[in-house]
Amino acid sequence: MAGGTSDISELDQEKYDADERVKVICLGDSAVGKSKLMERFLMDGYRPEQLSTYALTLYKYTTTVNGKAVLVDFWDTAGQERFQSMHPSYYYKAHACIMVFDVQRKITYKNLANWYKELREYRPEIPCIVVANKIDADMKVTQRNFNFAKKQGLPLYYVSAADGTNVVKLFKDAIKLAMSYKQNSSDFMDEVMRELENFELEQKEESSDKEENVSKDEKTNLP
Amino acid sequence: MEFVAKRCGVKFDPPSIILVYEDRKTKKIRQRVMPVRNFSKFSDCSQAAERLKNNARHRAYLEGVPLRQLERLHDVLRDHLRGRTLEESLASLRLDPDQDLNKLSDEELARKKAQMDELFERNRKRKEDPDFVYDLEVEFPKGDDQETCSWDEDESEDGF
């Protein structure tokens, strides 16, 4: 891509902190079918938001998880993958990752290791699904064991954007994983911040001066 | 169909598209040379292909030739005008499973994607198809008896 890519850190991403919003990112080489998978899930007629200055395509999707409305932003690369690396903001605040390779092209499978390494640099804990796409081209690949997923302890989905095999399941599961990551985030700082916020609210309600210091100590000693 | 298309090719000077076809009535194999007019290294190949396919004089002969193929022939003609060798041009229109597509320019990548799209369209299930299922789930048996993927054989080198 010939230059002209603005800094995606300009994008407002604080919105992803809201309980009902999740961000799911797609990773993988050029032409493995990332956009085709998105389009198959959302079906025709859907028009994504093209942020060409950021080499980014946003697909917005609304659904309900456990009776709660959830707004999902799927981030697709729009050519940015050709730099063999994504801007840090691409990973920022992501809650789950869909990592795709093309079962007809070994190099896209081999490159998973690089994508995964970069993902883990920025998001060490988020759930990640490995996707073997284009199984319609050769159904025999579904008999094969792709060691990369197994070795990293990641779920592997055999899918086809063309005939639709397991596409909807993939995205629904990715959303569920993103939601559960968000709710049970093991990110220590997130939890500390949440505790502190709660504490301040409680304090205002209590309005009892003498107990203040005691309760503060108790709170900060939480595990 | 009056004419059965057999083979296509190009001629660089003057830029022309060649069609070998069979005349249904006479059962004779014939060759038709169709010059590509107003064509430069800046032309849009898909538009030029469409223009040729709908050309009043050539239409009947090109009925059996897919638009995509005509577009590719125009790609070869344009590549030549841009100073590319025929080998380079043909390689860019072929899919090489070992090629790293991350390293291609926008236009080169678009060519590869167009090639892939042909298989995609052939295998595609559309909403209008009677057997279309939106949420199509297929379980593929998992177990230790699964074949090991040959792609994993050189594992140690890649640090997988």
C-alpha cells in the first residue's frame, strides 16, 4: 500500500470499556478470506464502514448475549496486513481475536506464528480462535491435524466462507468468548480499578467519617 | 450458439484478441482476429473486455467466452504496453500456492484474488439457493487418529 495511512490511535476506543460493547479483531495474511468470512456472517446488503485512511474496515453488529443487547465491532485489516504487522491501536482494547489461514496456501499457515506473536505482545490474555478457511476447495483437510492450534491450546474451526460451513458458529462463539473475557477479565489492573471505583461510590453513600480509614484499608488489602 | 469457442489468445501488434472457433453449420475450425481499439497502458481492462464482448460485430463469436477470460487477455495486452514480459504477465495471472501475497501491489493482489474468486463463486451457496442454510454447522471428528499435517513436518525451523 502506498503510504498515506493515518495514525489509528486517533480513533476513539474508550467506548469499548462500556459493558455492552465488545471489539473482535481479525488477523491473517492477504487473501485468506477474512472479509469474505465477515460478509458471509453478516450476509449481503451489509455495508461496512471503510476507514481507508486507517487501512481498516469496521463491521458493526448487534446481538443479544444472555438476554443483554451487545454491540460488537469487528475489525478487519483492509490491506494493513501487507506491512506484516498491525498498528498497536488495532489490538488496543480488543476482547477476542479471529486468526485466519487459507488451507490451500501453506505460507498463510506458517505466518500464523508471526501474527500470534504480535497479538500476544499487545493482548496476552484475550481468547483467540484459529480458522482454517476455504475447506470447500479440499474437504480432506478436515481430516488433518494442524499442530499450531493444538500447541498453543487454541480452538481450531474448519470453515468455508463460500458454502458457509461453520461461519456463523465461528462468529457467535467469538462474541461469546469476547463477552466472557470482558466479564471475567483476569487483567489485574482492570480489577483493581473496578474495586477502587466501587469503593468511592460506597464511601459517598456511607458518609460516616470515623469508619472511613478502616474501610479504605480493608478495600486496598483485597487479593 | 452459432459458433463454438475453442481457444483464445492475443497478438501484441496491433493489440488484438484471437479466437479459434468452430462454425456449427460448416463444421469448420476458423480463426478470428479482433483488434482492440483505443487501448493504452492506462486503460481499464474490465471495461475494455465488456466493450469487446458487446461489440456488434464480435458479439456472436464471443458468446461462449467468459468475461473474466476476456479481461485477463486484456491484462496481458496492457502488461505488454507497460513493458512487462509475457512470462511475468502470465505468472501474475496464475496462482502459486507458495507465493507470499502479502508482498504484492494492490493491482497484483487484485489479480490473485480474482483467480481465487472463481473457485469461491463456483462453490458459493447463495441465499436464493433452495438448500441454503444460514447457520450451517458441521462437526469434523477429532481424535488422535487424525492425520498429521505435512505442513507441520518442518516444525523446528519455524519455532512453531
